[in-house]
Amino acid sequence: MKRVTGPGRRAGESVFKTAWQTVTGVEPVESFPYSAPREGVLGPEMVRSGCNICFNSCSTRVYRRGDRVVTITGNPDDPVTGGHLCPKSQFLMQMYYSEHRVLHPQRRVGRRGEGRFERVSWDEALDGIAEKLLRVRERYGSEALAVFTGSRSGLLGLDGTAQLFCQLWGTANHSGTNPFCGTAPDLAFLMTHGVEAGGSGNIFAEDDVWAGDLYIFLGDNMAETRPVNFGQLNERRLRRGARMVVLDPRRTVTAQKADEWLPIRPGTDLAFALGCLHHVFSHDLVDREFVASWVEGADRVKEFILGRGYTPEWAEPITDIPAATIRRLAEEYARTPRAFILGNRGLSQHTNATQTFRALIMLAAVTGHYGKKGAGVLAITSAVPIQARAPADRVAPRRPAARRSPAGWIEAMVSGKPYPIRALIMTGNPLSLWPGQAALREGIEKQEVVAHIELFPSESSAWADYLLPAATGIEVGEINRYAEDRRIVWIEKVIEPPGECRPDIWIWIELGKRLGMKDVLKEEYKDPVRLWDETMREDPRFRGLSHARLKASPTGWLRWPILSEDGPSAETLFLEGS
């Protein structure tokens, strides 16, 4: 079979075709180690770094020989991961050295969707994008630019240079993946906790989560999606004899590890939570002392739940869970001092997601499951309150975003309502991620310029006018954060990017230079250390998280908040009485 050559190696070939062939297993398959390395193959030089494929941000040890990585292992000094890695981290070497990476800037030569490109210089690509952006702004206004930055961009690209660029340009249409997966719990926690922290993961530390005596999982397949974290949690709860109950329509790997699996009907978790609340209120299972000290509005919630008749019997035909089971589980939860509810994407991506999380938070509050280790409601959050801010006198006037979710931009792209979007800069893969794919393609056809910043070609690349080769975390130096903890991780640069690949921060700074932004998007901020230390730690909660302190940490991470340059790292937050 003919060897497939990626678009980084052969300009003009169909990106879409190549990307599809790459993921469908055309031989030869590149072979890199997936398991613990054999003795003697570690390599002579070790650099402590991290993985930023997902928001678990596991710490790693990267072994290199010369300028090439030879092995990646977990960091045994990390008390959270215990030196373990999941297959995503073990895949990193294939990602770094894959022949299918985009290696050079490219410009479309065919129709959108065909994926035919020619190789151009960085100057040609960035000059062309800048020229078209200026034309769009003159005709439609600055809000006609939309910027989608997926999590691959890292915090320095997503909340650093891309954020500064949008502030200086004057568009509020900048978003990442959070509206698809994290906005519902983030909004629920903000509305119900009143804590502006980006979500529940920014409240806890791992030691808090590991201390539970009862774990109730709803829509969260942690064993497969975050196996390192689940392995640590499961080992500890088995050692202590803690119970684990999983509510999921499927018998997932997490459900198989549980003491009890309840196959709930998809999308009915809110009814289950309301049924539990009714049982708690009607059977005097409220923690009155805790509620009197720390909860506002509990009486109004009780009046609403009882008045509407949200009994376990009402919930049974909706959820397919027997009323007796709902009562038993509500009773067990209320009477277990240290109990955790863990909800994830299975809740977030259904209707009523925000209200579902709010009901679960209320259930935890009225039963006193806050203010102590081993108790609370936890949902993965992909938000953290870190954001670079341009000087006030340099922030351009801007209209409100067309919609908060990028999926809501499609209407503006297609019909021009509430105003037209006519330029799109994206990372990630919107043509796989966003709903309404037919309408999205129609909207992209109406764009006057589309730029895609990525590691590999994808469906989205095929619809771009310019394809710009990005660099990975260990080719840059990057900040990342952990989804279920307040850890901020520094991912150390280990190797140089291949070909003409460039960090996202470099791309945004160079584009900004062509659009009059070099006084804010400064040349020196191409150094990720300076970008982090000088623009992204203005929030007092991050003042002690300097690059120097992160690098000096044995684990490569620290927990925020740290309120001074040499202050202590915070562990458990919001203990009762604090």
C-alpha cells in the first residue's frame, strides 16, 4: 500500500483526504512505546514537564537524547498522579514525531472543502490574513471577527495572546470549548455558590475528593476519561470501605467498578435530584445547624419542592429508577457525613443541565455536605479565572457577542443576525465539534477569511483559507490547569518545534504586529515565561504562581490561591468557619 504523506510534507494534496487516511489506519503505522520503558532506554537527560492533551495535566518526566525525545514516563514525585499516565500521555511521542503534522504555512488553492493548499512563507500567510481582516473590519465592523480557541492552545494562547488580540481588535466573539461542556456547571456554581471561581473544580483539592465515604456519580465515566485520577480515588475508597454508586444509562467501566449501578433514563438526572430533595425535606433529613449557619433560601427551596409534589414516586416513571431506590439513596446520602456527588458531561450536554447541577448543589447544601473534606459536588470545569487584560486605554470598543456559545455564531455567519460574522480564526476542529454542521459549512462559505491554527489536518482545515502549523506544549513551554483540582501546572519546553511550526503565542503576536498591536502584544512575550509572569498574574489569587516557583516545585505545580510572591499554597478551601 502506498505510504501516505501528510500535507506538511506535500503541499497541494487534499488535506481532508490525508487526514481521513491518517486516522483510518493506512500503513505503515508509526511505532512508539506505549508502556513502561524497558531498562536502559530512558535516555541520558531528563526534563520534568507535563502533558496538556487534556485538563488532567498529568506531570511527566521526559527523557531526551540530544534534541529528540526517547521516552515519556509519569512523575513518581507527584502525590496526585503517583507517577501514573493514561494512554493519552503515552501517545505524545507519536504526536510529536508524526509525519502527518502540518509543518509549513499553507494557502488554499482550491474550493473550500477540497483541502487543496500551496506552501507559502509565514510573512505571506500573516500578511494575507491581516489584509483581509482589515477589509472585513472596514466593511462590517470589528465584531465581524470570531475567534475559536480550543483547549489545545493552552492557557497562554487561549487566555493570553488570543484574549489580548480580541480586546485590542474589538470583538467579544472569542470562545473556547467551555460552552459545549463546562458552561452549565460553571453557571450553576456561580448562581448557587456565589463563588466566582470558574466552577467546582476550582474549590477542591485532590485530598478533599479522596476523603469521601460515599461517592455518587451521575453522567461521569471517570474510569475511562480520567483514568489516573479515578485509579487514585478508587484505590483509596476501597481501602477505606467507601461506597460508590453510579447512575448512568450505560454500564460503563466506572459503573463496573461501583458497588451499585442504577441505569437511569438519559437526561432525567434532574428528576432524580428533585426526588432526593423531596425525601430529605419530608423526612427531616436536613442538617439544620449547617443550614442555619451557611445556607440562604433553604425554606423557599423546601416550599417549592414539596409544593410541586416532586416525590420519588413522581420521579420513578421519568427516571426508570424505583421510588424505593431513590428514597434509600437519598437517606444514605443524607446520613453519610462525608459524601461526594460527581457529575460530568453526561449532565452538561442535556437540556436543563444548569438546573440539574443547581439541584444537586442544593441537595448537598441542605444535608451539610460542604465545609469539610470528603464532601461536596464536583463537576469538571474547563475554566479558570486567569485572563490577560490589555491596558484600559487600549481596549477597543466592542458590541456584545453574537452568542456566548460558538454554536450560536452560526446564525450570524449565515444570516447576519444580530450582525454578520465574516472572519473566523480557529484552533481545534469546529467542523467536528459544533452542532449544526450543514449550517456551519454554509456559514463558512460566506466568510471572507478563515485561518486554522493546528497540529494536524482535519475537516476544519479543508475549509480554511490559511493553514498555520502550531507547536505542542513541550515545544513551547506552557501553563495548564487541572480539571478537578486547583493545581496550576508548568509544562517545561523540552524540544524545538519541527519544520516551521510556531507556538500559538508567536502567531498571535506576529498577526497583532501587522495590525498595530505591538505595544501590547510585545515581541518579548513570545517568551512564555515573560508572558505568564508579566500579563497573566494580575489577579491577586495568582501572585505567588511565578514561573520560578512553579519550576522549583518538585511536582511542577502549585495550588492557587497564593496571594503573595512567597506565600503558601492553599490546600482545602472553605472549611466551615473559615
